Amino acid sequence: MEMAQELHVLAVDDSHVDRKVIERLLKISCCKVTAVESGTRALQYLGLDGEKSSMGIDGLKVNLILTDYSMPGMTGYELLKKIKESSALSKIPVVIMSSEKILARIDRCLEEGAEEFLLKPVKLSDVKRLRDFILRGEGDDDKEKEKKFKEVCSRKRKFQDDSSTQSMPSTLAAAHDIESSPESSVSSESQQPLSKQSKIG
């Protein structure tokens, strides 16, 4: 299947630097990337803005949407809700990124249907893992998805118990470092993100 060769990821981030970092990491991971700067542009691309898709999505299946949480105009959470409310697009996995570890935010996104919540700076290992579980998850049926939802609920409780409630400061400088050398990001140790599909295999 062609999709197994190259996943198509829609990356949404208002930060030009972060968009370039994500684009580069995705390309290194053999993914096709479409990068847009806002939730509104993402909806236009997906054809959910009430008009025909202005960017010609026909024939270009999106396998994953990777969006920043904090964006002007429309947050990543609001974009997630709109995608999950669409019968045509609700099955597309959505991953939320943020530079702040706010438990209420993580809970809200996962409960609304986000596949995973990643803390920035996103690492090459994160992107490769996302690609792998999307490929493995293509055949999942509804019962399997329900099982994964239950798993993430219990994992979320453990995350709340084990984690401090303080926010993680933004790491823009680290993002610059990743842009110049994405491979180096693999070695950096940070919080393991919460995932619905982390136990697949």
C-alpha cells in the first residue's frame, strides 16, 4: 500500500521556527508534510471551513494531524473538536503539542479524542514512534479503539499521581538546536508523552 511508504502529516503551528523543526523531523522520518500556520488554514486544507478545500486535498489522504495547542484565533483544542465532530475526518488521529505541562489541558485533549499529547521540543524519536503506531493502527476496529481509550484513562490517572503540577517553560532555544541538528534530539531525555497507542505491539 502506498500509505505504508509515506505517511501524509498535516502540521499546524503558528511559530515559524517550530513549524520548520517539525517539518524537518517528519521529512527525516520519511513522511510527506503539509505545514500551515493556523487552525483556520488547517480547516481550509481539510475542507471544513464551509467551502471547498482551497488547497486541493483531493487524492491526498491525511494520515495524521499534528497541532500546537496555544495558537491565536483557534487553539489546537478547538481544532481537535472540529475534526472529531466531522464524520468525514473524525478517524484521522490528532496529536497535540505544547511547551507547557498543564494536566487539565492534557486531560481535556485526551478526553476529546487526541491520540497523544507531546511536550515540546518534539524529538525525532517522538515522530518516528508516531509514524510507527499510525501504520500499525490502520487496521484497528472500533472495539480496539475503545480498549485503547480505557487504557489511556488509567494511564492518565497514573500520570496525575506521578507528576508535579508545575508548568514546563517554553524551550525555544532547544527548538533552534533541533532545527540545526535533528538527530541530536533523539538523545535528549524528557518526559515520556501520554499515548493511546503506546502499548500496541
